[in-house]
Amino acid sequence: MKTIKDILEEKDKVIWSVKPTTMVYDAICKMAERDIGALLVLDKGKLVGVVSERDYASKVILVGRTSVNTPVEDIMTSDVHSVSPDQDVETCMQLMTENHIRHLPVVDGSELIGVVSLGDLAKVIIAHQRSVIRELESIVSTKEVNAAPMTSVAPG
């Protein structure tokens, strides 16, 4: 199974982020422009949170706030789970499932190097499962050919 490093090597290297003081409206516009569901929140280069469409829906719209007057720091998720690039995909999928999160920042030592989404992990897992299925089908069809009864034709 692939590692997070393998996934990051195939992805765009850009890390989309905002500052804690960015207004939610601007963050939502940035997500819409980039067709992404979350932004990392960085303060002086340090990861301090993640703001997502879900945060917007539950912490702005549903409580009567306005996105133009609310800073990201008021709605961001600040208890951020992160992983190392050497982490395997299955462990990350389990972490995301158990914590109901869709985006995982990737940190190498103290350096933020990327982010993976639930969709990124799902693609890898599906590709791996397809590969395993093809291998099993190949094994089964080979055994079926080898196990087929031989018919012989007597001369003459």
C-alpha cells in the first residue's frame, strides 16, 4: 500500500492557506475558486487550524453570523490532526474516519509539506483493491485452466 509521501508526489505542490484574521467570506471565495473543501490556517508559517466548508455551514450560517464580518479564527478547527509523509494510507483513512475529518495536513518534522483529502486516500485504496482483484482473477483463471479435465482422443 502507498504512503502519504507517494500521494503527495502525484499532487500539485501548492498548499492553499489563509491567515487566522482572514474573513470567512474571503476564505470561502478562495475555496470556491480553487474547487477545494478546506484551507489550512497558518500564522507566521505555523499551522494553527483548518477551515472547511463544514465549519462555514455549522459555525456561520446556522448560528446567524455573517461571513464578511467573521474572521476564520472564530470558526476554524484548531485541534488539527496531522500525519507524517511516511504514514501508510490505511492508517490515515482510519484516523480520518474515527475523527470525522476530510483533510489531513502532512508535516515532516516541523515543516508543513502538504495536505491529503479523504478523496485522495479513497482513490489509492480503490486502485489497490482493483489491483488485488485482478491478481486474484488471474490466479483463479490459471487454476481453472490447469484443473480442467484433459480429454484424450484414442488413435484410430
